[in-house]
Amino acid sequence: LDALVCRGFQPGGALKSEEIADLIDLFSKTQYRAKEVSRRVETIEKRCLELFGRDYKYSVIHNTNGEVCGHYPQQIVFLEYESTELHKDRFESTVQITKLQDLVNRSKMARCRGRFVCPVILYNGKHICRSSTLAGWGELYGRTGYNYIFSGETDKVNLLFDKVRGLDIKLLRYLSVRYICDLMVENKKVKFGLNVTSSEKVDKAQRYADFTLLSVPYPGCEFFKDYKDRDYTAEGLVFNWNQDFVDAPLTIPVCFTKNLSINWSEYQSWDLVHQTQNYLKLLLHIINSDDESGLLVHCISGWDRTPLFVSLLRLSLWADGAVHASLEPTEILYLTIAYDWFLFGGQHFVMHLISFHSSLQIFFFCFNFLKHIVSEKFSAKKKQSHKGQNCLKIRVVKFLLCGLPRRKGHTSSPQTVLWNRPDPMHERLAHPLGQEAKSSSSSSSNQSEQGFTRAGSSPMSVPGRRCPSPSERQVRLEAVREVFLAAYSSTVGLKSSAPSPSGAITGLLEQFARGVGLRGTNSII
């Protein structure tokens, strides 16, 4: 029988913490492929549909055996409108699922690896979508046949780009997407001297000129090896923007920058915490600035940086009660890990030995980072618009107190390297495999964001002095992070950066890749 069934899983039943651990364990060992779905994966897919159905009326874009995209879910959820009693008449879908399915099938070649524009979050009637970047000529020709390359008909080649990117634009417009946020640090991805991908911002024919394009370069998964090497400390970790492959500048329309108290000209000096915080603030500001238009977020392949921000958006909006309002902490955590990370597949742990551990680190960073966004500064809803919030807060507090084993509070050890920071945050998470997660609430959420310091680093620890009551948002996000750290610790664990035989092999491969010019040096500056 399926492992989850053996552990007591029943469709519609309450989620147990063991299911989170099982999911993380599977995610850390298995690359999802739509054409190779086991009973265990089918159970995960059914659970996701059940969780989506709690709050939304949805239709399904069919991707049986990966016929549309080999590393997208077999049943891609299209959220039509909120189905709770309070919101059932507030929004209705203007999208016909049959037409959407047709547009998806016809437009998929426009994007790298066929990872088409896919709606994944519904917020106030607007779709937040994900995808990969635009496919380059090499991939496009490879998918359409060599006859285009050797035909000698220049007009025919140009028409090919017009056709596939025109269909991509039709899909974007059908989903009412206006804003496109590109996380690539490159204008085009180059390998072996060839442009293997493109992006909307450098489309020569300016086909995407009617959209609002934002270039928000964010480090790729390889950079997160440095995060691990610094004992999972993100403060003071700054990306080296002087690498030769980095050529995408930060480009944000003035209409967005003027309303955020952020000095965007200093973005190259931000550490990983501040960069992620500011980008998330920007994305939240975009989706709240327009009552009708949606948002697309993508990186190169759409399976590392893209799920990072999609997951943070989903959890941040959930913490405000704006999406998935009926889900408990374990349920929203399960949904975002299963749907946003696992079922949308990717290169994780299989295709690239060098990227194996780096992919895990960006996954861990995503949920550990929740402690940095508990402040109301990240709230998309300044005022709660529906009743029952106090009851929900009580349920979450009860979950924190009763849903997990209590752990002894401790004080985080100071960092040995300050990285030119006068007052470093306490974020040292160097516990061995199998131990319980530590430092579960040490961060700017307990210091700079909240204006007070706790005596211990755990949300369970008793404060040394009287401190303000945490907001509902903080309580909810800390609950999610608690469950994640416990499950991650019991399965994957935070491995030390000590050298090992496998690490030596990875290091040699990394040196080789850099030696032949496939990768620059990700330095800490």
C-alpha cells in the first residue's frame, strides 16, 4: 500500500505532521515526472485537489502522462473563484477551461522546456502565474523540426517566432496578466557560447511591449551553496554582481518604486535577507496596485527561484487571511511544498550533481525565511474584511502549543564572522541530522521588524521580559515554520559543510565547470 495510506492518511482527514515529513523526504529523493506517477504521488495530487477545493471552485487543465508538459502536475488546477459563503458571489471566472486548455497546448513551445504560463494563485480575482522564460532559437527549432533550420527561408524562420510568441501573448492576455517579473540575472542564458534561452525584456521585435516588464535579478540556486557553507546564515551574504554572465540590470517602473520606501539604487549591496524582503514587498505591491490585472513570475527554467517567490506569496497572503482562508498551518505547508515545489518538477537532485545540494538549500531557505516576513510591513491586507479572525488566531495558537512536541529554548550562538555587519542577527542553524530544528524564531522578526528581543530563539520559549503580543500574521507564519523545521530536521537535516568524498567530487566538478567557462564564481563581498 501507499506509504501515506499506511501512515493513516484518509482523503479529507486532518493532516498530520508525519505527512509533511513524508512529503519532504520524497521531494528530497525523487524528481517528479508526469509520465511516471506512482501511487504515492497520486495520493499527493489528490490531497492537493482536496485542499484547493476547501476554498475555491476550480477546473482542471489535463496533463495526462505529461502530454502538455512533462514536469507539470497531471492535473493542473485552475482556480475560478472563491467558494466560501462569504465570497461566492464576489468574483466569477471569465475564463472557459476548454479555451484555456487549447491555448496552453498551442503556446507551450514558446517557453523554455515547454513550461508554459500557468496560473497558480487566485487573489481578489487576479491570477498569479508561473512559467519558465522564453525559449531561444535552439530549443524552438529542436522542438519544431530541423526543416526550419535548413530550409533557407528567412521569412519562414521569423514567422515561427511570431507564431509561438504570439500564442504565448494570447495566453497571457486571456489570463488578464499585465505584469511580468523576470528573476534572471542574465538577459539571455548562454551555454557554450550559444543563447539557449531568451526573455521578454530582450525580444527584438518588442512583442511584449504592451506588458509592464520588470527585471528583478535574483541569484540562482548555485549561490545558495554559500548559504549552506555559512551555516545557513543569510545575513551578510551578498551576491557578486560583477561576474561576467550577469548582465540584467534592475528595472522597475517609477509607478512602483515611488510608493515603496526602498532605495533601489543600492540593490547590489543588499544581503540575501534584504534582497528577498524587498522583492517580496514589490510583488505584493504590484498585485495590490491593480484591481484587474494579474502577475507572471519566472526565472530561467521556473523550478528554483520561481517556486521560492510563488511559495512566499502564497504563504504571505494566507497569513493575512487573503487566500486559502480555511487551511490550517500544516495544510497550507503541505499544499505549497507539494504543489509549488514538488509537482511542478524540475532538475532537483537528478539531472545535475552540482545543483543537487544547491536546490535543496533554496528550498530550505524559502521556509526558514518566513521569520523575516512576519511584520505587518509585508501584509497585503491592512484591514481584515471578514469575521472569525480571532477564532482562527486561537486555533493557530492552540496548534503551536499542542500540535508539536515542546522543545527547550536556547540562545543562538554568535557568528564567528561578522561580514562587516555591526550587529549580526542570530541565525545559526548548524544542528546534525536527526536532531530537532533549532533557532526556530531567531531573526529580524524578533528584533528589527518587531522592535523587541526575545530571551530565547524558539517561539515556545518564555520571554525574559514582557513583550508585545504577536500579531496574527506572525503567529501563523511561525506555526508554519515550526512544522517545516521539525519535518526537515527529521528527514533531510542540515548537513555540515565539512568535506566528504561526495563533496570532493562535487568540488572537482565545480572547478571543471568554471574552468571551461560554464559558471562564474559566486563570491561573498
